[in-house]
Amino acid sequence: MTCPSPPRAPRGSPPGHSNASIEPLTPRQKEVAALILVMTQERGFPPTVRELAARLGVASTNGVNDLLTALERKRRLTRESKAARSLVLTESGIEAAEEHLRDTATTEVEEGAIP
């Protein structure tokens, strides 16, 4: 009889760590996470990819899909494929979005954009 082996850490994880440190987000990825958070809080449901594209000022949804895929890969977002409004930020995604919003507000105050 063999003993079950312990769960293996994801590829690239340090030995003994099942939850490796999460990859950092780019500024644009943080912006997208913040936008998802704000739009979801304002309306009670997440935005569509087209709505995100419009708010980000991009013509194509392909670029938005690439950003969403990166957020999924970095474990900041979950979504059901082929389902509209299925974007859900993970706990670490919410933290990144809130950090971006705080940083943006601080920068605007420092630059005098907000009295």
C-alpha cells in the first residue's frame, strides 16, 4: 500500500510553498481591476468586455481580453468563458484595485487636480 503524496506546489513555486507569491500587476492591469471594482460597486453587477473597452478608450475588445486573461493568470480575476458579466475579482484582485484607486487619488491631490 502506498501513502498518498502531498499536494505539489505549482510550477515555479519555491519548495514548501503551495501559494507562491503572486506576480505583480502592470499599471494598466491595476487600472482594469480598479475599473471592474468601481463599475461593479456602482451598478451591482460587473461590466461587459465592451463596456470596459469603451471606458478604457480602446476600439477593440481584443486588447481588453488580453488584459483580463493576464489578470486571470495572475489570480486576480475569475470569469466564465463565453458568459457576459462574469468578471469577479479575487481577494487579491480587490486589494490591487483598491491600492490603484488610493494611489490615483493621492496623485490627483498632490498635483492639485482635487481641491
